[in-house]
Amino acid sequence: MTLHATIQRVTDRIRERSHQTRSAYLTRLAHAAEEGPRRAHLSCGNQAHAYAAMPDKQDLAGNPQTEYRHRHRL
């Protein structure tokens, strides 16, 4: 399926305009994933309290990307 020509032009302009900032964002995201979640240093009791306050507990338990999204409000 091909995009309408106007939508394709707008999409291309957005990609060009956001290339630098998106590249920086992806670099930060990769760095955060390498560091791992900040909660890793918490004791079990403190982790339980942290998880209890979060809406997506299952996702947080093992997903570093979710940690990054919550930390940076993405």
C-alpha cells in the first residue's frame, strides 16, 4: 500500500526535520538500556513499594525500556 503523495511529502519533511533530535533521543535510549534500570539497587521491600505505585507493574518488573519511559516521561 502506498501513501498519498501529500502524506508522503509531509512524512518526509518530518523525518528530515526531526533527524537530529530523534538520533539524540535514540542514543540516550540505547545508553539508558545499557545502564539498566535505576531500581536495580533497591532492596526487595523497596522494589515492592515502587512497583505498587506504578500502573503497569508486570511491564516494569522486567523491561528496562519501560523504566526509561517512566523516568523521562515519554
